[in-house]
Amino acid sequence: QVQLVESGGGLVQAGGSLRLSCSASGRTFGSYAMGWFRQGPGKEREFVANINWIGLITDYAHSVKGRFTISRDNAKNTLFLQMNSLKPEDTAVYYCAARRGGVDVAAGEYESWGQGTQVTVSS
């Protein structure tokens, strides 16, 4: 299992930007596909974006496509989520997750999770 710690959340105005980071340790980061998920108030955890182990293939939820960008720096064992044009609907706790193998959009397919970082977008 890889240990994950998210950071970068906070309170922003609608239309603003945030850059989330996820630091990994414990196992070889480059061997894992990574994903970002979020859980808003009263909602189930949902897929946001993922990236394969080499960083060349990415996928995004329809709701964030064109606004969010997922990336990774394997040399620094770090995953990123650049969030632009934020909307109040983006308010949620954001989690990074790791999966040994290929990318997946299902939360249940990821074996390691961070504790989450709160993102609040005000209107």
C-alpha cells in the first residue's frame, strides 16, 4: 500500500483556481495509476480524474472536463490537480487514490486513499 497525503484545498470564490497536490510514499509511485475523487455534502464519492502510471493517458468526469487538469511527477512522487473556473458545485472533500495497475473510474478499484482536502467554492 502507498501512503497518500493531499494538500492545497481551501476557500475560493467562484471562477477562481486551486492546485491540489498529493504526496506519496511507501511504495514505488511510478508503478501506480492515480485518481482524484470527491465527495460533496450529502453525495456519494465520485470520480473526478485519473492518470495512468506513465502519465500519458488521462480521463475526466464530464462535469470537470476542460476546467481541471490532472498530472503527475513520478520523480517527486507527487500527483496534482489543477482546478480552474471553479463553481460552487465543485465544493467537496477531494481525495487522491492509488491503484496498482491501469486506470479506473470506480472508487472501489483503488487500494490506497488519502485523508482528503476540503475545497469550498463560494458564490
